[in-house]
Amino acid sequence: MSTGEPGDGPKELADTQAIVKLTTVNPKIDGSRLGIVGYSFGAWMALDSSLRSNSIKSLVSIACCLLYTSDAADERSSVDLGG
């Protein structure tokens, strides 16, 4: 888990994945209808998290960096952000 200080992604990604996991087991949340939204660095985390989880059904990625790579993208999907 992150400490709240900006980093380069791994701890923030772990935070995002932990939230996704918590929402899928919360009985007050319909875990079959999860969406994720991210802006800038958060858009990167949203993209990477959606590739790593079958629980995320919709994604909004705003102003994401153009260079995006993920080891999760290899088998699940390809990501083309143009450019």
C-alpha cells in the first residue's frame, strides 16, 4: 500500500486494486457493475487496474499519458492510445 506520497505507480496500483477488491465483496455494492474513472496519473492507474481485474466493467480515462505499458495487457487486451 502507498503512504500517500506520489510515486511511480506500483504502490498506487496496489491501492487501486485493494479498493476494487473491497468493493466486490461489500454486500451494499453491486460488484457486477463496477466502473473506474481516472485523470492524468489516475487515468494510468485506472487503465492498468481494469486490465488486471475482471470486476471492472466500465472505464473512463481522462488525459492519460501517451506511453502506457502493462504486463497485464499482454494476455487480456491491447491498448492503443494513438500518437
